Amino acid sequence: MVIYRVLEKLHIIHLFGNGLLAYIFTAVAVICGSVVFSVCAKWFLNKIETILKNNK
């Protein structure tokens, strides 16, 4: 839902109007955005974990 809201704030949701093409584009964009967010979050959390382990 967060990714959808980001796309909505960037006015990308209605880039192709309100039809089927817009729906498909939005669904694909949300899935891709979720994957990118997940990869970035995993990288960031691994960095924090490494820093915390090294400080002990």
C-alpha cells in the first residue's frame, strides 16, 4: 500500500487514463516497487546488523 501511495503522490497512477491499461500498469509498478523496496530494506538491515555485531 505504501508503494501505491507513493505512485499516487507522483501522479503516475492515472498516467494511462482510467482503463485496463492503467490498472495493469499500476499493478506491475506496485509489484516492481515492492521488490525494489524489499531489496533495499534487506540491504539496509544487513548493514545495521553488521554494525551492531562489530560494536560488541
